[in-house]
Amino acid sequence: MKKTKALIGDAGATFVNAFTVTPLCCPSRSSILTGQYPHNHEVRNNSLSGNCSSLQWQKGPESTAFPFYLSKQKYQTFFAGKYLNQYGKKDGDVGYVPPGWDQWHALVGNSQYYNYTLSVNGKEEKHGDSYEKDYFTDLIDKHWLLRQPVNPMPDSSLTFLDSAYRKRWQTLLSVDDMVELLVKKLESIKELDNTYIFYTSDNGYHTGQFSLPIDKRQLYEFDIRVPLMVRGPGIKPNQTLQAPVLNIDLAPTILDISGVNLSSVNVDGQSFLSQMAPSLRNGTVRPVFLVEYTGEGHPTTDPACPKLGPGLSQCFPDCVCEDAFNNTYACVRTLNKDHDLQYCEFADSESFVEVYNLVSDPHQLENVWKKMDPTFLQAMNQQLIKLQSCQGDSCREINTGVNNHGWILFNCFSFRVLGLCMLAHCHTAMVYTGTLE
């Protein structure tokens, strides 16, 4: 992504510690839209029964997502690309346009490059398989689910993964080209210096790590870390920022830039405008945050893998499964200049716990849970309970301090919106243009 890095990151701020609060498309995109943790917007997975683009979502959190507030302020809004995985399939059909969008060009369903359907301002538009006309640039001591794959992986799996990895990078080249075209267009109409461009993703992805095939959903760094680069008025070029930023911070940041009073908006995240443009805003950074996921499974046994039993999903031909009902977890992630820790609890019959010190173990190879003092584990458990029940201000008020012994102690512009596009494999480019007041 050389063009994207040069045109956005080098021209503004690159956040090297950006995270999603849940590593799956629909819950994460719902967090981007609402600025809320999943336990508050209640989208659990990519299924309709998991509240993905359901009537409950449409009547609840979606009705007050950030586009709604921008529309109330009379800003022009535009959407193109992938929205929510179940959008247009059942509830609301393709005629449904979420509130706040003036121009709407959304993919029905998810992740198809050809033979797809768009909802264009509520009207169905079908596309075929012509590249020129139709190509859609959207383009150990661990939990039991990670103990199941064969290690080392067989050669057939490695060949498959190499091909999948190569194809994903090829797809991203189209995104890189699109970013270049967009920046050049803004420059040609003399709006580039008046535009905020956000480049990010709704989740990470793994291709073979821990012998898992290809997917996301796991608590590890490769699934929860996301890229984030921003350029725009007031943001100095070539900044590399270390403080943690979450996908739930995108909505409040966009609204902060637009001049919306954030105290009037129900969000769990916080604006990071002060980090990338301190001359425009004062603010604080968070040292601790929550990562949560609700596992997805099938009630019956997969006939191809009868030995595995029911409750699993996302299974590959060699009977390695990426998800299960009991792959339900919540994690406390602590990240500051001195400490880089992760504590996770699973909702399963084992009450399984994983703890990682990412300073000494950045690849999360050793679960140090059994080596930790019980007092530390109890403190982490209490912190997790607070985060799992937080809402609004209480999510931002939870702080952490770490003493010298390693113990964790807790106390508890007016501008015109040009557009928002969701692109290749959950990568997202958001573009805003206007003049700060």
C-alpha cells in the first residue's frame, strides 16, 4: 500500500496502536457506526439472529449512528461499498436506506467481487462478471479451538494459504490505486487541503498463524490490530502516534470534527482529534480497553466432521474449525509506555483464561496465566467486569496504573461531508471535506 501510505499516512498521522474492539466484520462495523462496544449495540456476529442489520438494529442503534447526527447538522453524506453483512437480504430488503445517508450505494450481503447486487438509493442494481464493468474493489497452552489444528501444517494447507495471501494483496492493490485517484480528484477540484481522509479497517486477519487457516474472530494481535492513517486540516504530516485508538473512537472523532457536542451523543469511545491535531483540541488517551466477541456455532454436527460434535462453525475440509459457541471471550488490554498486557476470559466449561505480556512475548506464544499471582488475576477479573458493563462515560472513566512490581491497580467546523467507502476485505476509507471552525 505504498500510495496509501504516501498520500495519507505521510501527509498526516499514522496510529501504530489502532485496535478493533471485536474482530469480526458486522459487530465491528456496528461499533464504527455507533461508537459503542458490542455489549451496548448488541450486534454479536455476522448473522441476522446475531443482530446483524436486523430490525432491532435498524430501530435501535442504527437510528442514532453518526450519519444521523451529521444529517441533522445539514451535512451532505455519501456511502459506497460494503455495509453490514446481512444488509438487504431480509429485514428491510434493498429498498431500505439507513438514516443519515443522502447518497447510498451499498453492497447487498458481503464480500463479492462479481455477480453482486447494489442498493443504489434504495433501488436494486445487479452486476455481472465483466472486469471492466463489474469488478467490486472491496477488493499449546491456548483455548481448545487453537489446540485442534495439526502442527506443523501440511504442505497442502501451506499452498492454499500462500495463494490466499497473494490474492488478498493483489486485491489491495486496487484499493491503493483508488486512494490515489481519490486524492488526485480532490486536488484537481482544490478540496484536498479542506478534506479529512481516514483509512482503516474493521478487523485484522490471520493466514496460518497458530496453524489456523484463514479468518478472524480470535483475541490475538493479528485479528484485533487494524491500520489507521488520517490526513486533514490541522494535522501535521509524518506523525507516528503511539497511544491506543479504537474503532469505537471513529464516530466521536468524526462528530468532534463536525462540531457536534459530544456530551449529547451516546458513545463509549472518545475523540482522538486532540492526538493528531493538538492545536485544535485538548484531550486524554486511554491506557486500558475492552475486546469482546460472541462465538458462533451450528446446533448440529457437521456431517464432514462427525467426531467434532455440534456447536462449531467456519470449518475447513480438514476439519479445522475457526469458531464455536464457546469461543466467546472478553479481554482487558492494557497498553502504555511501560506495559503491554492482555488478560482474557472465555465463557466455556473450562473457564479458560489467557494472559500475555506482549513486552517480552509480542507474538503471544506463551500463556502466562499459571505463573501470575492470584491477586493480579483477581484485579484483572474485576477490571474486566467493569468494562463489560460500562456504558458511555463509564467506559472512558476506567483507568489503570501499574506499580514497579508489575501489579495492576485500578481506579475505578463546519464542513461538508464528501463520502464514506468500505473497501477490500473490510478495509475502510472515510473521506470528509470542509473547513474547521
